[in-house]
Amino acid sequence: MSDMRTSDTKGAPVPYTAEISRTNPSCFFFLVDQSASMIDPIGDARASKADVVADALNRLLTELAIRCAKEEGVRDYFYVSVLGYGSRSVQSAFRGELQGHDLIPISQVADHPLRVDQRVRKTPDGAGGVIEVKTDFPVWVEAVANGATPMCGALARATELISAWIGEHPRGFPPIVLNLTDGEANDGDPIVSAGQLTRLRTDDGPVLLFNLHISDQGGAPITFPADSSSLPDVYARSLFDMSSELPSHMREYAASNHDGVREGSRGFVYNSDIVSLVQFLDIGTRALALR
Amino acid sequence: MRASLIAYWAAKEGSSAAEYEDAWRVYPGPADELPGSWVAVAVADGATESLLARYWAAMMVDEFAVARGSACDARSFAETALALSDRWPDVVESYMAEREKAARPLRWYERPGIEKGAFATLLTLQMKIDTPVEADEPHDDAEPHDDAEPHDDAEPHVDPGIPRVIGDWRSAAIGDTCLFHVRDGRLQAAFPLSESGSFGTSPALLGSCDTDPGPIVDHVRLAGGTVAEGDDLFVCTDAMAAWFLARTEEGGKPWETLRDLNEMGFAEWVYEARRTGGLHNDDVTLVHIDIW
């Protein structure tokens, strides 16, 4: 395997530049809060926090599969784990044919959704109007809200699995962990567990831990902040503190889509969309139309 | 014609030859001594993140290698590209029919990419070599420029040490597939990119669903120059182009390495360069025209 890392002008390796390919894959770990508190609705919306988290996760997996799709199928640039944490402790949140699998290639994820729903989206009709078109919406994870919130247990399980992954892929792009939660851990201090996780590293840099905080506390959505001063409560600040800083090239992508992203911005999102995260990673030439 | 042309290609390591998504076409064809006086080269690089990119790249090089005006004029270039886009729905329909016939209908994860279309960079080079021009004829520098005006500037003084001009070239490009023109042991022109730091994952691309000539005209770059005895012209896709420029910036002469390649040794050279020489692991395509 070739060493495809980038060096700076002094010859020092630049972190988070390892090639992501089928021969040198990276991995995503999604930690999904499935505790009882997730049953609460968000603000005036009819959707519960569990609905919002499940929807975000299904869209993340969809976008990831689409980014890796080629004519022959989905290329395994990534391996994926979805760990739910709630009443049944910490375990794979996949159901159906993927049930019980902790870490699987994205091609298997793509080929085995629980079901493919149809959703309607609005799109320009080319004549100044808008039309509704049906699109496929694969579902892997259903909304679940039950029991306690063993977030530390989930972080510890991810640490265990990622440690093994790094043993097999020591030079690869570091694993990325995204924790989707309302923030109320009740099995310890998640900052300690997060610290153990982000001390793991490949030659290309430490593991990245990002957080999507879904809260019923209200306030304005916040995306990739560089400080915690505007965050509404102790849970948000705790999740912010756990979150890794965005590496420079991810920050550039984030800044092109979100206002306020700057040096020091962390992989933390409060009550907003995090699906753009999937676009932060380079797997080859991007397919962008001329403008 | 006192010129030879050779083309090399290699798929990205870890990919099969069938997954090679660059494409190249040369007219009249690779040869130790090219017949006639006209040479055309088109090289395209299909975008990793688009479906059917290799079909689109192949269509483009087939067309641009014979579309003579497309290297000289931005609007002509755009018209050639859009004429190809008009044919794209038939390509997709045919592809989907093949998949159905093979009992492999499109999956949910392919449809968004098919709807979005295929994307590729493109560089086209057209070169005319005439009877050797006498020494007092113009032989202007081949610096890239964005406006392909005719090369009819007369120069008042001719250095007798300058090689004899025997023709000229035109090139048009979208994206980061590059042309390098070497004369007298130095890089005469690097087009459209001239710095190794300029390469990234979001080059300008021609899309198979493009319908508006405006953005194509805005993004296409044009260049031209003279051809002289002893010149070398290299057309290559981004990985090799970035390598070429990085070596040049270090004070090296990468053209000497490329000139010494042969078909048997190319794969081995790419293998080693990927490990030790800073060649990014990507599909690689190189067309070398040697003028003597």
C-alpha cells in the first residue's frame, strides 16, 4: 500500500490527508441515543427527538452510499457501525439482514436497508415553478426511545471496536465517530470516555469525534461553533467540549456551506442538519457542475 | 512529419483496468513517425464521484480529437461539448436497457448519480506541422493565454541559436488535465495549470447534462504556441501533471524522465513513482509528442 499522505513545506506530514480508497478505507461510527428522553418532541414540532435522530442517521447513510456508488455497485471506501444505546445497553442498531453486525462495509449497508420508502421533495421545474417528485428514502434505523442513556458505554464500545480497526488500518484516514443524542448521559462523565476514544490515532491523526445535539431547549440552531458561549445548557457545552476540532480541509468545506465556521470550529451541531458531514471527506474528484 | 507520438495509461492502484476512467484519443494515431501534417490529441479524466464517467470521457475524446475548431475558440468548444450532451440521454437509456437485460436494474443508490450526469475534465491539443519555416519567420514564445488570436506577430530579431519553427499548436482545456511544452531543456509552457499546489478535488468539469454554453465559455482556457525542431509536448491527467510540476519546482527536469519511458517500462515506473516519487494514486494518462 502506498503512503499517500501529504507533506507540508518542511516535509512534515499533514494530518487527515491519507487517501481514502477501497484498499485504504476509513470508517464511520454512528452512536445513536435511544433512551427514554428521546421520546420528547422538539419544540412545537410533532416529531420526537428519536424521530429526528433516526431521520438524520438514515439520511447520513443514504448520502454516504450515494457518494460511494459506481456502476458496478457501492465501493467500500468506508466501513460503517451504528451503535444504539438505551434500555438494551449498547448494541448494533441495524435491524433486518444487518442485525447484530457491529462494523460492515458501506456496500452491504447500501444493499440491505430495512425498507425503501418513497418521499416527496420539491424541485425547480425549469420554468420558474416548483414540482413535487418522489424519491427513494432508504430506512435502516427506526426511532427508538426506551430506558437509560449509557453514552459512556457507547463511547467505550466504540473505543474497543476502533482500537481493533486501527490495528488493521494503522496508516489510514482516522475513524470518524458521530454521536447523535439529547446529551443526557447517566452512566458517568462522557468527557472522560470521549477522551479515551480520541486518544486513539492512526499515523494520519487522532480519531475524530463529532456530536449532533438534538434538544427541546429551543434557541437558534448552531453549526460548527468555535466556542461554547452561545450554547443553551450544560449538556450542549459538555458535547461541545467532547467534540474534535474540524481538520483544516473539513473546515473549508464546512465554511462553504455554513456561516460562522472559522479556525477552532468543532464538529458539533445543535438542532441542525449534519448530513453535510458526509461531504467533508475526499474520495476522488467531486462531481460539481460549472457555475 | 518529423514527429512521433506515444500514449501510456495506467489504472489507479487497487482498481481494475475496466475501472480506468481517463480516456485519450489521438489523430492520426500513435506512430514512430506521424503521417501527414496534422496531429490532434484529446485527453479526459472522468470524475470519481460521478456514474458513467468513463463513457462520458470516451465520448468527449472521440469528438474533440476531430473537432478542429474547438481548440481555438471558446464558443466552438462549448458547442462541441453541448452537442455531446444532447446525445447523452441515449447513452443512459442504452445503459439502463443493458442493465435490465442483465437482470441488474438500477439500485436506489445509483439513481441520483444517473440523474446528475457524468463529469470529466478535458484537454484538447491540435498541432499543425508544415514545411520547416525559415529562420526569420516568427517563433514566439508559447506562453499560455486566454485568447487564441492568430500567431502572426512578427519579431524583429532572430537569435540564430533558436530552434527552427516548423508549425504551431492550439489547446483548449477545462479542469486540470495539462499540457507541457518543453524546448531547449526548459519548460516553455504549462497549461492550464502551472503550479503543483493548484491541484485539488474540485477541478472545473464538463457535465453530460450541461445545457448552457455560458459557464463552459467562462471556464474554458485557451492557449497556443509554436512548434520547433527538438520540442517535446506532454499531455497528462492530473496526478502526473501535479508530479511533473512539483519536480520542476524542485529544479528537476521531469520531461527527461518521461522522454525515456517506453511502453514496457511505464507500468513499472508508475508503480515506483507512486511509492517513492510523489505520484498520487490515481488513473494516469500520458501522451508524448516528440518533434525532431
